[in-house]
Amino acid sequence: MDKPHHWVPGIAERKRQLDAIGVSDPLELYRDVPSELILSEPPRVGYGRVLSEEELRRIALKLASRNRLYRTPPPFTGGGYCPHLVPSVVDYIVSRGEFLTAYTPYQPEINQGLLQALFEYQSLIADLVELEVVNSSLYDGSTAVAEAALMALRVTRRHRLVVASTLHPEYMAVLRTWLLGKNVELITVPMMEDTYTIDIDVLERLVNNETAAVIVPSPNFYGALELEMERIADIAHKHDSLLVHVFEPLSLGLVKPPGRLGADIAVAEGQPLGLGLNYGGPGLGIMAVRWDRRLLRQLPGRLIGMTRDVDGRHAFTMILQTREQHIRREKATSNITTNEALMAVRAAIFMALLGGSGLRRLARTIWLRSHYLAKRLAESLNAYSPLFTSPFFKEFTVRFNVDYEPVYKRLAAEGLLAGLPLRARYGLGSKGDAIFCVTELHSMKDIDMLVDKLASTLQD
Amino acid sequence: MPREWRQARWDEPLIHEIGSINSQGLAIPFADEDNILEKIVGAPEKQLGPLARGEELQLPGLPENVALRHFTRLTQMSYGVDTGPVPLGSCTMKYNPRISEELVATMSIQWLHPYQDEDTVQGLLEALWLLERWLAELTGMDRCSLQPPAGAAGELAGALMIRKYHIDRGDVERVEMLVPDSAHGTNPASAAMAGFRIVKIPTGSDGTMDLEALRAVLGKRTAGIMLTNPNTLGIFEDRILEVAELVHGTGGLLYYDGANLNGIMGIVRPGDMGFDVVHLNIHKTFAAPHGGGGPGAGVVCAKGELVDYLPRPLLERDSDRFYWDYSCERCIGRVRALYGNIVPLLKGFFYIAALGGKGLREAALQSVINTNYFVSLMKGVRGYELPYGPEKPRKHEVVLSALPLRRETGVTAGDVAKALLDRGLHAPTMYFPLIVEEALMIEFTETEPPSVIEEYAAALREIAEEAYRDPESVKGAPMNTAVKRVDDVYANHPRTVTPTYRVYRLRKEGKLS
């Protein structure tokens, strides 16, 4: 090239730089590379030439035209990912370069603002779940479950995990992958046919003194809330194993938090907290643990703490770094370094905009609308809605007395994303099963429209 | 004259100190329908019974404009590449093109549901499919999985792939992963998570791996070796082909840590060096912003038989239609749910699209020119030295040692870092790699113009001069940042460690054991 490029400003002064270095050709700086390894031509990537901003915009517009947006109404598809509010203040703050283009705050004095925002994230989640310690993020809900499992294995020095079969199937798959290198016995607990919650009698038989952790979601993949979480906690604790509660953050506006139900570790996908759908990623892996030195020492991921500077002023910094890979190497509590910091900042802003009363209001709204849809599906369409007797929050499973996937596809073609076809997507349940999700973004009119469209499609 | 600089010092209180549970900064959509709905379905509290969270939620809220001000002030007490140079070695903090933010917004990624039918996200899938092809081409690999959400997750995937490959061949004794002593900390940590025992390989005096030491540990138990090349000293492992031959010769595999790809991108390919598995950091080499710690994207690539072991699903193309292929005969499964961190991946796509192969190659050349230009500026500057093969050209980064400065003045690399902050310049990576005492690991990337490199070199020289004149004044840095030097002992002491405001509050109330 040798022509200046606006992202590679040095090209214009290259000659001066090379003179100072004492070489005439930049490739002389590769003289220690075996010559047969040096590519004779630039790689064939991109569009064969340098593109301007305007050309990039055209590409983006063209690609965008081949994506379909389900925006009015937003998707009703459940299964762990639902559309939620993304306040414009959230989008604006995280687009500011001081946050967006910062590195991990290894130099605390010059990154106090970022550190404080992350400390606030940790603090807000701590009060939400009523557990004392929150790390400053993991990748997503699925890896948070895997990290919780690994942590429990370390804390208890045991090799057996008891996991609810009601966990999101992709979370289960991730857990199995992360455990590939470990000699661990993974046992699943079946669910009850009526409640769609785990069979606690079976659980009681499966948990023993070799069990590192009992991992239970509530609400679970099907939407059902565990009614007897405290009893599950007692069973785990009787054998000195840890209870890992996989929760949904907005539900805690209404439902008792993991910290009060006996959880030792609580993990979640933080996507509902102002992240957007992002076609599934980036997400936000939330992890909270109770105040216990053993747990604190084994916590994976970064942790921000409040301290003071030499003048005694409030200050924030990364703490307990001796747990981490850059110091502890193969003995680290996790290999994680890059996490989802900016997503955690999103969650902090989102929660700050809601406050306690606002979160309660939001959770009630979601509850009311999801229950309205459930009721209408049962009454107008004669569906088993919900399919279980347990309480639920925003997602619930429904059974239609027809093969549901063709219905889903027809509605999708008409611009409406209905409940997730459970059998088609994950090979679970029966052909008539669907997981619906209703949030604050769905108006009553949207819900009525969904029911009407489902009704007319089912009749065909 | 050094730059006169002051960072904002807002002394901004915590949300917990200024918020109240009844403050709310956003409206809930269609909230006026709630009364009607409640009449139809009943009150949630009643139905939840004992599961209901009875009392008020003790979470502080802020009015919209107050929240906006609070977080704007916090950004003003932060520092990124948009503020000034962040020459952290091995972090490749290059300029993050602003246009990519706009392009991701154009594509409305925030509104794409992960369960949408593939036919309704063909534009996105096409971009990701092209990205995969381009990354495979740049690394000399056959296929890539876009799933790992960060470099370390890519490493874990790669290490698990190597483990499963050996196990499937009945080679269950191969449990040792070789890692140079100069490696990134994530390498041994990832290998350990995958169940390997770590065998450390020392670095020779010329700054490359000690091949004798390598030969001595290779054997039937060797699963593979994890390398980054150029290594963390910025030096190219010139005997890499021999290393590959030795490791392959004993039945082991080669893993390439892509954190240091920037200086050779488009010039040398890991696949040609003999590597079997590679991970890339889209948020480093391919200009996606780091976001203060994430989200990143850590694509993992493989060639030959190892392709079978990549995490699934993989993107496939059937004439003009793109789709996810979930088939997994020998694959390791999934390293995270769904498909990957789409937003940074797309930014990587647009970055490669913008520069093309020629542009990427020029970027790599310029990053290496910048490193060596900086080395030339630092030559003979009192207080610093260039350990390991000082005559060798560096690639993406260089590691200086402030050992002479410490010996002669008591001022450490850590002090130098803080003094840089006082000049409005971000510090380099500190005390890494572990094989260099008082290490200052510096990577400017291709996006810093020569004038910034000159300013940085001048700052390092001035700080050293000040250290020889008045060491205490350097040790007093930083003075111009939002806070002065933070108290790490207080931060980490069991009696004062405060990971959340909840801990602070409970401790004050005497309720913390």
C-alpha cells in the first residue's frame, strides 16, 4: 500500500521511522522469520481493496436487508432469551469512549469511574439476590453455571454433581463440555410430571457425602418456579454440599431471592438487564456467593473492591487478584480474563434507573402479562396452558393438541414470533409443546393479536 | 515541556449513597394496562404465597437525568484508547473504528432473537460465514468456531479439543501440556481446566524457547505445547519449524495463542508454522473495543482432523443459504450457549472488510515498525534496558526492564507506571512476562502515530531523569488522576476487604462474621 490509511497513520512517516531504526525495508524487521514462512502476497480476505466508511455502510445495509426484525410485536419466544427494555441512557453511556475503549482497569487510579461502575454493579446484584459477594461478570448464564460447578468441586474437593434435568439444555451441554477434562460424575434429577419441578424425593436419594453441589434452576427452562427451594437447600447442606441456584434477575422483583432460599452460589444470565437480544451474545454471566472465606477464596473471575487512596479518599480497585490466572497461572480459580464488563455496566445503569420500587413494578407487569397470555391460551385455544401446576414468572410451557412447529413457522412468515417449538428445537416434550415468553414490551393488544393469530392458524 | 494534565475528580458518591428505592428513571411500557390485567389474572403476590418477596426491595434508584450525570461523571474518571494511548503489551489496544458502532446498529443486532429461523438472519449469517473464512485464511487453518466468548474460552476449547483427540485415539497417557515460562497466564490456567498437567519450558538467553529443555521433556506423555509466536518478549521463535517437528514427532499437537498475532497478521500464518489449533482475540487483533474488560470474542480454529473437535454448531453454506450445523460426532460440545459474542464478531468482520488483505498486512508491518521505532528512541536512555537478544528486532511488542532504575534510585517499574498516568498516558503491562524483572511490556499497535510514540518515549526518559534527581517525587505519583495511589493492603485485608456495598453496610452494622 504505502498509501496512508486513516487507521494506520504511521504509513505517512514510515521512511523517517525506518531511518531511525536503521533498516530500509520493513520486511528486514522479519529477518529472524524463516523465509519460507513469509507470505509472498497479502492474504485474500475482505473485498480485495480498502473500503471507505460509505462503502461499509452499503455492505451493512445490504446485509441488514436480509435480516428480518420481529419488532412490533417483539418475539414471544421463550427458552431463556426474551426481549426487554433497553433504555437509551444505557446505550448512550456504554457508547462513551472512556468506557467502551478502556482495557481491564489494571491501573486503578486512572480508571476509577469504570471501577466504581463495576463495584456498583456488584453491589446492586448483591442486594438483589441477598448474597454478599458478586464477581464483576462471567461470559453468560451457561458458563456461569459451569464456573459454579467447578468452584463447588474445588471448595468441597468432591467429584460428584447433582443437576436438575430442568436446566436449559444448552447450559447442560456447556457444563458437560467444561467438565470434559475432569473426573466428575454428573447425575441428573428427573422432573415431576405435574409440577415440572424436580422430584425432591429422588434428589434426596441422589445427594450423598460425595456430592459437591446440587444445581437447580428456578425459574427453570420450562418456566416453572421451584416451590421448595429451601427443602432442596436443606438436602444439599445436610451432606455439606453447596446449592447452586440458577435464577432469573427480573423475577426477583417479586420472588424471594436466592440468598433467602439457602443458595450458596447464585448464577444467572443477565441479558434481561438492559443488554438486548444480540442474537444470543454478548450476554452477562452473573455470579453471587454468600459471605464465606472458603467461597471467596475459590471465586472465579474479577472482583472489584472498595478501598481508599493514600489521602484516605474513597477508591476502587481489583481485589483478591491472587486467585487469577495472570498471577496464579495453572493454580488459578479460573482462566477467565476478558469478561463482560461493559454488559455489567449496562446492568448497573439499568438497575439504577429502576430502583427497588421500579423493579417490583416491572416484575409485576411481566407477571400480569405472561399470566394473561397463559389464561387466554387456555380459554380461547383450549391448550394446556400452562402445562404445569407450578407458579411461573415470564416464561411458561404450553401444550397444543396439534403439531405446533408448522404453526410457529407460518406465524413467523407473517411477522410474528410465537412460542419456541420445544420438540423441533431441543428434542424435548411432545410435538404440541411450546415455550412462550411475555415481557414488559408486549402490550395487551399484542397478546390479543397473538392469540387471535394462533387461533386462526390452528383452525386451518 | 511535558503535558499539563488533570483527570476529572468528581468525588462521585455511590448509587447506594444518593439513590432511593422510590426513585425511578424509566417508564414501564403500557403500564396503565396493569390494573385491568390484575382484575383478570389476580395479584401475583397472592399466587406466589410463601415464595413472594414480601417487603420492599432495598435497591437504590435514580431519576433519569441524575443517573445520566452519575455515569457520565464516572466515564470522565476513566481512560480508554479514545482518551489516549493504552500501550498495554499483549493487549493490542488499537483504535476501535467508530464506524463499527454505527454498522452494528444498522444491522439491529440488539433486536435479533437467537431462536429466529436461519432464513430470517441470512444477512448476519453471511457476515459471520465470511468472517470465519477470512480468519481461517489469515491463520492457515481449515475451519473456525465463532462460539468462544473470549480468548481464554477459546484456549479452553482448544485444550479440550487436544485432550479429546488423544483420548479418542486411545492415547490416554498424554496428560502433559508444555507451556513456556514466558507464556500468558491464561495458557497454563486453560490447560489445567482441561485436565492437563503443566510442564514449564524455560526461555533461553536469546529470548526464545530453550530447545534442549523442550527435547528433554517431550515423550509419550506429551499432549501438546501452547505457544504464542511472536512470544511475549515480542521476539519471533525462529526455530518454530523445528519445534513443530519435534512435538509432532512425539505425537503431540501445537496450540497457537493468538493474542500476539497483530505483528504477523497477513505476513506469517500459524498454520504454516505447524500449529494445529489456534485461537484469535477479535477484541485485540481485529479492533473490536475491549469495553473496560469485555465483551470480547475468542474464535477457535483448527486444521485437518482437529476440525472434527471444534465446538458446534458450525456455520455451513448450501448454495446461497447459510445455516448452523449441529452435527457433532467427535466435537467437544459447546463452550457457551448459542453461537458466540455476535457484536464483537461483527466489528471484526467490518474491520477486515475495511482493510482487506493488503491493509491488514500494512497494519501488521506498521505495528512492528512502531515497536522498533520506540526501541530506537529508548536506546541508551538511562534507567532502562532491553533484556534478551537486544539486537533482535521486536514484533508487535517489546519488554523493557526498569531494573537499572530500581537498583540505582529505588524507583520501580510500578512507580514509572504511575508517573506515566500523571502525564495523561496509560501505563504499559507491568511485571509481565515473569522472566523479566521490573518489566514494562509495551505494544503501541499500528494505530499510534509516531508523534505519540515520541511523546511516550520522552515521558519515560523524563521520569527516569526525575528518579535520579528526586526519587521520592516519582514514588508520590500519581497526583493528577481522580484518586492518588490506592491502598492495596487495605483493599485485600480480610478485615477490610469490601467486594460490595452490602458487605460495607453489614460490617458497619456488626452483622458480618
